[in-house]
Amino acid sequence: MCADLLADPAFTPCHSVIDPNQYIDSCRDDCCESGQDSCMCFTVEAYSRACAAKGIKLSWRKQDRCEKSCSGGQVYKECGNTCSRDCSTLNCPCSDTTCVDGCFCPDGQVFHAGQCIPDDQCPCEHSGQSYSQGQTIQQACNTCTCGSGTWTCTTKACDKTCSATGDPHYQTFDGKRYNFMGTCSYYLMKDRDFSVITDNIKCGHGQNSCTKSISIDMNGLNIKMDHNHQLFVNGLEITQLPYEAPGIKVNMVSSLFMQAVLSNGVTILWDGRTRAYIKASSAFMGKTIGMCGTFDGNQNNDFKLLNGSVETNPNAYGNNWKTETSCSDMPLETPPDPCEANPQVKAQAVALCDQLKSDIFKDCFGIEDVTPYYDDCVYDLCACADNMKDCMCPNIGSYADTCAAKGISIDWRLRIPECMIQCPPGQEYQVCGRPCERSCRDLSSNTDPDCDTKCVEGCNCPTGQTLSDEGVCIPFADCPCFFDGREYQPGFSALMGSKICVCEGGLFSCTTIDFRNADSLDNTFEICEDNSIYSTCLSNCRTTCENRLDPPTCSSAGCLPGCQCVSGFVYHEDKCVNATMCPCFHGGKAYYEGDSYSQDCNECKCLNHQWQCTQRNCPSTCSAFGESHYTTYDGREFEFQGACDYVLSQSIQGGPHKFMITARNSQCGTSGVTCFKQLEFTVGTEGTSDFYRLELIKGQSVIAEPGSPFDVQEIGEMVYVKTPFGVTLQWDKNTRVYIRLSTEHMQKVEGLCGNFNRDQTDDLIPKEGGSPLTQVSLFGDSWRTDATCAPSQEITDTCVSAPQRKTWAQESCAVLNSDLFAPCHSIVDRAPFLKRCVFDACGCDLGGDCEWLCTSLAAYAHECAVRGVSIKWRSNDLCPIECEDCQTFNPCISLCPKKTCENRLFYTQVEKDCEDTKGVCFEGCDLQPCPQGQVYDSLVEPIHCIPEALCETTACEINDKKYREGERVEDPSVCRNDCEMCICRNGNLEHISMGNCDPIPVPTPNEGVRITAAVQTTRSFNTLPNPVCEELKGLFSPDIAVDDQFSASTSQSFAFEAHQARLFNTRTGPEGELGYQGNPTQRPT
């Protein structure tokens, strides 16, 4: 029976590859032991699998022979793919082609919820929830629709919100978060017609500051929303709200928030204590300046200054937006963490802020990442000088505000008793009250069509009621209307212009706007000294070279007499200088006319005292280092701890070139942290002739297969992989990787590295598309290439699980704050690198402590180097690298070829061709740079630096044979090859000793050895020491006189190198004069 079965023609294709006889024997034994009819099937299955492993696919099952049944619409295949195919992995790439037998869905279908369904019927996933075909979700003002398992979203420009909360923590319109503790007045948002200003004062412990008030300058009015909801207009307190003036309206929209609505599309919310929100319409995209950033979707340029440069240090950036130059600048150093300065309060701060991570807010976790709010909360509570619970509630409220704005209203105060609010009689606490319905006056003045979608927490009247002028809740219908300063009772009608308007529910349909202009003040000046004048009321805001493009304006209250610059002159370094002589500023440094600096592939040049920058789209780099710290192409930073294979970056369907780069992450610490172990770079479509794979495995050589598009080089300490289609990869053979894309890949890539569209806010789009996720773990898991991997875990603080390592980690990483890296502190913010360094040092406890420290330091140094600040930070005591002789450590080895004799004439063009390599740096050992005025003679060993003028030197000609510059000469008549090496160098024969040579016999005249050398010298005779000259005398025949004059300088003579000179042939010219080949009549002096 067993032999007959395996002799079936279905198995014949495999017989010549795998002998069936041993399987027949096994089959017989199984059947004899079990006696079951199905006994043969197990052995035949084993034979079929062995054949499949050899690439031979068999179809042998029949209805009456070992038939297999499958559920859910699946069919049994002898050779199916090992990649699990379901809706969650529908778009996952799979490179595993292993053949296995089992139940599979038919082609064009996937397994979902126990059933095979067509691919296009897959639901979509978002934040852990499932959405069926055609369902929609809202992403800001855009709508995403589910179709075929992926999201398709509209792309309208939306309003954006900037916030200043806590002590204080800022978030720009584009979502960039930073801390700034300055104690002055600063522009939050500014354009030609208005400005929004925050006034910060010192509070709490250490260097912390708090927001005291928010002011608006518009249409000649200064409107100040002060602490405890006091309102001042041009210095006068306003007690009757709402307050209205041309282009602006201020009112209380709840018991907690005061609101200012500007006619230009800007709305400001202020809680009277620590929370300020500035919402700007999409009309302001690309038109804002100030601490709220640029509002262009690109966080990378949020620190852009008026002069066109982009700061990197938050303190330097904040200092630039002072409204009063008399205030002190914040030091560029990052203020100490208050939790480290006050460790005794940290435990209580953590315990109170942990409520943010509790189930109270779980409905919002998938919509808004709670982590930055939690970090701000702990920070502020450690710095809090008052009752910590009083500091806690506004911080928790900041997260609740954001959740409510995104449609998730949480009645959190009810579950956190310390933050409960006692409302006035007749009012009730509302998590999401309507800001335009608080009072009858609000109803009368409301012109906001989107009122129903807005949400503010606090005490308000019950639904359908609003506050009267007496502060009592009354029905809407009982409200009078207010117009032009007068009150009209319900039902009143009047002709207003060409319209009849009726008062119903507190609202008239017509309004009038009357714009008024403010008067300007004249100043009287007297001469004080050169370039300055005397004033009896000196301005508190003086104009400097740094702020002259946007001179500050401030109150003259409390002014003092003194000197100030005359018209046309401004302050620079405490002196009045002509404004036309002002330098440009960037990174805290002054640049003068014609100076320039690079911003990626763009160059900014100081012209007419302003920065003029090119506006090229630049290549962009995605990086990952250490224990899985990622920065996308668009600059979004996040941490992801997953142990699996993940897509770092791949081309989208229809991209210009098909490629995929994956990383394998493995655990590298007992706390669960992970790091890179292997990279894979594939190009083309698997199974086709244009498919190539390159593996980069730690501890192994990187070898590209012949004919592949991968150009693999080792430069310094790094492996560099270049492709002809604008995708390059740098790898430090450890845990640092940099992927750089040319601009042709913009908006045509996806993966953990993002989509390269200059907008960080949508970088966390999962593989199925749709709107960005807020939970990094869900985003990262969506890019697994193996769906069987366990979900990733979120690790926020590795020092919690390894407290014994925290002090060591902080002390080790503190080198980033030292003078060693100081040249870069104003260029690259070190705070996130310091935080990641401590995270890694605490988390990696499986050996290699120094390795993780060095990786973090190298990552910061790399970012400095690509921005033009090369720091030689390695030493024998800190992450040493040993270089060979004639080499030196270089923190930024360029891809651009070095200047040599061969390329010196067209090196300007070489540098232009290297424009695309700006921003690419390789750390490691490099050739020692040539001295000023010298170039490398070649890039072939041995390499020498020579004066550039000597590149004109003719090559050597010895015994009628020509030798190229740098070529070895082995002619035995001129070189002792057994003990020296002879090189044609600068037109002369250079002898390099390789051992002890026997004495050279004194040559006799007319031996016939002909040496012709170029008329060029590398060292004049008068540089030879006298003992050498004495030695030379002994080389000549006794009948030839050589006196001391032989040491004089001559421009046309053989070049004798000290202790290496050899005279191989002399002969007597006419009249017994000493001569040499080529010009026997010329007399040496």
C-alpha cells in the first residue's frame, strides 16, 4: 500500500531528487503499529514537505486520499506562503518565500474574524478600533474614509492652535514642543497689523517662570488679559464684559476662561493663571512669526527668526522675541530639572501626575499622546512653590482641554476631588460648554458660525439658559439684545440700513464696525554725545542690531532720562552704530556683510544686513540610534521599543524606484529596551531579475552581490551604501543608522521614517493609511514585517527599573553639557540627546556601558557635524578611536574628493558637484590635512602633501624611460632595491631607506649612466647641513674640485635631499668644467 501510494505519478517529479524508499519503510512501520487507515498520510505528508523544501511542489491529495478539510472558506494547499495574511497584515511586505502546507484563503482573499473575505472588504484600524467599509473619522478639519482596509483622507488646510501652559511649556502651531523660562514680555504671534504678547514672571523654585498676562496690540489698542481675569484696555480696567472694539471682542466664556476674538481669524483663550491658547485660521499659514512658530506644517523651521536664519536652541530663540531689550536674556544653558534640584518632592509629584495615565483619561489615549503632558506635569509640580495640588489641576486640565477639542470630553474633575470646582448658584460645571452662549451679551454679539463645535470647560448656565447682566441664569428667549451701546428688549424691531432687524433670543442680525486710529507721540531730544541723544523719558525698549528689523514697542511708564541712539543708529555691543553697519545674527553669533552659513543644502548669506537664503528643497535624513530613538525625515522624534523586524522606509506604490529598508530589533536590556541587530536593504520586486538584497549584520562584512545597484564603501568608522536613485544609508556597524533621500522621493515613501512631506504632524500614519496615530506603539507595530511578533511595550523611564544606575547615567551623560560640546549648544539642542543618553545608560544593563554612552555622544556630535560644527570630542579617556600613522580623527569626513594634483585645476567644479553631499558626515580616521597652500600629490599610497605649485613638476626620465609622479623606480642602476625604495617625486628620484645599505662605490667619470631630471627643486642647496656637503665632496673624483661654494643656492640644479642624496654620474665638460646631462656647459655656482 505504501509503495503503491508513493509510486503514484503525482510523486514522480521528486523521485530523482529524494529517494522514496526510506519513506516507504517508515510508512509500513507506522501502519503496522497503528492499524489506522490514515497511517499512510503522515509519511506521505513528510515526503511532500521534503520535496517542497527542494523546490518541487506536488499536488497529490484526492477526495478519497488523505483529504484535508479547512474552515472559514479556506482551502488546503501543499505549498502556501508562511506569511500570515489577514486584514491586519494586508499591506505588510513579506520576503519569506518558504513553502509550507496548510489551510489558506484563496487568492484575492484574506482571513478575518474566522472567515475568508475579499481584500477590499477589510475593515480599517485606528487607535485600536475597527471601522468598516465606508465609515469615516475626523482628523482636525479633514475627513478620512475607510476603503479596502486603508484610509483615504481629504487634505484641507486647518486652523491650528499654539499653547503656553504651566511654567511655561510651549507648543507651536506646527506641534513643536519646547520649554522657555524667560522673565520678560515676548511676542507669541505677530504680523504687521497685530501682535499677541505674553508677560512672564519668576515663580516657583529655581529658574522657573509663569505667565502673568496675555496682551493684544491691535488697531491702536493694548488689550491686556491679566491674572484672575482682570481686563485692561490702554491701561484702564474694564469691568463690564463683553468688551467690544473695532476688530476685537473680549468676554468670559466660562468661569475659568476669558476669550478674545479678533476679526482676522485669531482667538485667544486665557484661564487667568497658567493656560493660554492661541488659535489661528488657516489664512495665517506661512505668515506668522513669534514664539508660536511659522505655521507651515514644518516643525524644523519653527525657530525661524526675522533675519531668515533658524535657531536650534530654545533659549536663544525665546530671547529673540523679547518686546523689551532691557530684560536679561535667558542663558543658553538648559535650566536644571526641578525634580533633580528638589528630589524630596519628586515622588509626590509623580504620584499626583500619575492620574493622567489612569483610566480616567483612557478614552483619549488613542487620540492624544499623554506623555508630554505627563512630563510637563511632573516638571511643574517639582518646581511648584505653592500647594502642589494647586499646580496639578491646571496641568491635568491642559490634557483635558486638548482631548475635549478633539471630541473626547472627560468629566475628570468629578474623579479627582482636589480639582473640583464650586459653581455659583444656578450654574453647573460643564466639561464642554459653548463659549458663545455664556451671557445674553454674548448671544447678541456672536457672529461665529462654528460656535457649536467649540468647547470650553468651567461653570455655565444649564442648557438653554444664559447669564443676564445681573449674573442670574435666564432662558435665551428672555434675553435683550445689545447694539451700539444700547439695550433692546425681546421682540423689538427696527430698520437698520436697508434691513429690518428683530431682537429674538438676544440676537440682532446686523452690526456696525467703527475703526478708530490711535495718535502717535512725539519725542523731544537733546544732544548727548556722538551718535546718541538725551531724552527726559528714555524708552524701556531700545533698538539694537539684533531687533532693528522689528523694533520693540513698550510702555514709557516709569521711564528715566538718559541717552539713546540718534535716528539711523542702533545699539550694538552697548555702542550706537550706524544701522547700515549692522551684522546679521545666527546661533548667537554675528555675521558680517558677505558672510554665510549653510542650512542643509541651502546657503544663507548676509547681504545688506539681512539674511538672503536660497530656497531649494533639500534631501532629508531619517535617523535611529541607541535603544530605538527615531527621528523621521520631517524631524519628528519618538521612541519605539519593539522586538521584531520593521519597515524603516519603503517606496509607496507608484514611487519612482521600488526599495525597502528594514531593521531587526532585539532586546538589549532587562527592562525590555530594544536596539538594532541587523538591517536589510532591498531593491526591485522579489522574484524578478531586478531584485537585489543587501544585508548589514553586526559583526559581519557587508558585501554587495555583483551587478547590484549597491555601492558599498567603508568611510571612517561607518559603512556607506549608495544607490543611483537617491537613497543612501549610513551605518556605524552598531546601533546608529541614517537613511538619506533625495527630493525625488518627497511624499513617495512610508514606514517608521515617515512620509517626507515636510509636515511632522502626519508622520505617524500607520501602514493601512488614514489619520496619524498618537500612540507610537500602535504606529510602530503596524510596520512589522512579521505579524506573529508580540506587540511592542512602551517604556518611558528606564531609570525607574534600574535606580542604582541613574546617578552613574546622569554623571556620564553630563559631558554633553560640558565645554567640550559648547560650540554646538547654540546650533543643536542637546536636551533631547541628554534625555536619551540617560535613558540608554539606565536601560542597557547587559554589558557594554561605555558603548551606549559613546553611541549617544556620537549621535549628538553627528548632528553638530552635519550643521557645520565639527567637534573633536573623542580622546584617550572618552570613547577613543585609534588611528594609524599619518591619519587623524575627523568628526566629519566628507564625501567630496580631497584636493589633489589631479583635480586641483577643476576643484571648484568638484565642490559644486558635491552640493548634494552637504549634510552627510562620516566619523573616523582620515588623512591628515595638508598645510595651507599644499595639496595631496595623489590618493595612492604613499600619499604626500606638496606645494600646489609643484604639481607642474615634470615626471622623471631615467635611462630614457619616463616615470609618472609617485611611481616607483626599480632601475638597478639608480636604486638599491634590496635596501631602499625609490620614488619619482617632484621630478627627482627620492630614496627611502628600508634597511642598511652597503657603502656606495665612488663613481668614475664617464660611466655612462644617464639621469635626466626636471629643472625644479624641492629644497635649495643652501638648506643642506654642512656635514652633508662634506659627504658630497667625497663622492667626486679626485681630479674634480668641489669647494664650499657648492652649498650656495641655485635655481637650476639637482635637488639633493638631506642624507638621501646620491650622485651617480659626473663628467667633465669643455675646459674641465663640471657638467651634467642636458647642459654640459653650465657651471654650478
